[in-house]
Amino acid sequence: MSTLIEIIKSYTRADFLYDLVLIIIAYSYMFITIIVPVYLKKKNMVSKFFARKIVHLCTGLVILIVPFFTLPLHAVFISLSMTIVVYFSSRDSSVRHLKELYESIGEEAEETIGRLQGPFHYCISITVLITIFAVFAPDKFYYPICGILIMIISDTLASIIGKKYGKIKLAPAYTGSQRTFEGSLTFFISAFILCFSTFYFYGLSNPINQKVLTTELVFVYSIVTSLTGTLVELFSPSIWDDLTVPIASTMIIYYLELLT
């Protein structure tokens, strides 16, 4: 597989035009998945909790387009720009749209700092992971995709199921979080399905420009990644799990692969 330096050296005008289309698609998608929930919250058509979950669930799915870039550095700039937008979205922002974003999806726990702490961690984790793999392992993007999908989908499902059906409390007191067995089980099952689908698609059935995996590795990587994500989520405070879950679950399986 090509390294980042080799990709840059062989990068052509046609490659740039192809990537430009993907950039436009990515920004358009993120704009829609943010502006729609904010509009719905302003009109009181959805609750703040629901608007936040829509943004959390949908916006990060743009990660699925990353392996299709010829030059993955474009994905780094996209995620970095989103991180900057979220960082300046605050209660006291002088930019109306950024202030409305905070007012639409900010949680009670974030009121003391007046900023979107959870979403900022969410963006930071995506940016960090995309940057690491764009530079050092552009042929293994299925690792960060799995970690980010776990954060996006499994965390959301676990929260919903845990709030509605959770009976058995699990979270240690120091986390200040409400974790339940039912929520954690939902997290693990959904995480395994997401990881298996990701490793299978990008690493086996349609590897594009990614390193090819075997069926056995797809299964083992899925188990390890989903189990790691579940345990990290269980022992992480809720305001930090958007940072700890994707980075830990991604880097642990990546380092294990390097050691084998």
C-alpha cells in the first residue's frame, strides 16, 4: 500500500478534482445534519436532547467517505474545520449561528462553562484519529472508522436503551454517570455489528485502497474493538467518553495489530 509521501508525489489534477467532489459532498452533508436539528429545536419541534442526538448520530457519519479520498489530508482539514466551528459555538458567541448551535444542543452539564464540551471532544477525537492514520497508516482507515462509529451509534443506542429499560446499575460512582447493564449490552452488541460491517466492507469485500483483511481477522478485530469500547465507555465520565471511547478502542486494536 502507498504511504502518504508516495500519495502526494503521485497526486494529479484529476485526483484533486475527484477529491474536490468528495469535499463538497462532505461539507454539504455536515451542514444539513447540523442545520436541520438546530432549526427543529428553534421551532420547538424536538427537544434539546433529541436535537443533540441527531447531530451526534448523523454528522460523524461523514467518516465513511474518508477512505475514498485519494489524498486523505483533505479529510484532516474537513474534521479540523468542524472542530473549530464547535469550539467557537458558545453561550456568549457573537456569531448568531454559533450561539444558536450551543443553545440547541448544549447539555445541562455544559452550562457552567458555556461551551459544547461533549461535541468538542467528539470533534477532537475524530480529528486526532484521522490525522494519525492519514499520516502514518492511510491504508488502515477502517480502525478509526470503527472507533468513531462506536462513539456515534453505539453510545447513542446505549444511552437511549439505558434510559428507557436500564435496571441494573453498573457505572462506578467516580464517573458521575448513569450506566446500566442493559445499556452496556446494547453498546457491545451494536459495536460488534458496526465493527464487523466496517472491517468486512473496507478490509475484505471492497478494500478500495485499504490493506486487505481475512475473515478471521475481521471477526477477531471486531470482538476486541467492541469489547474495548464497551469497557472504556463504562468507566469513563459521560463528558469525556466522546474522547476516550473512539481513541482508546481505535489505538488499542491498531497497536495489537502492529505487535502481531
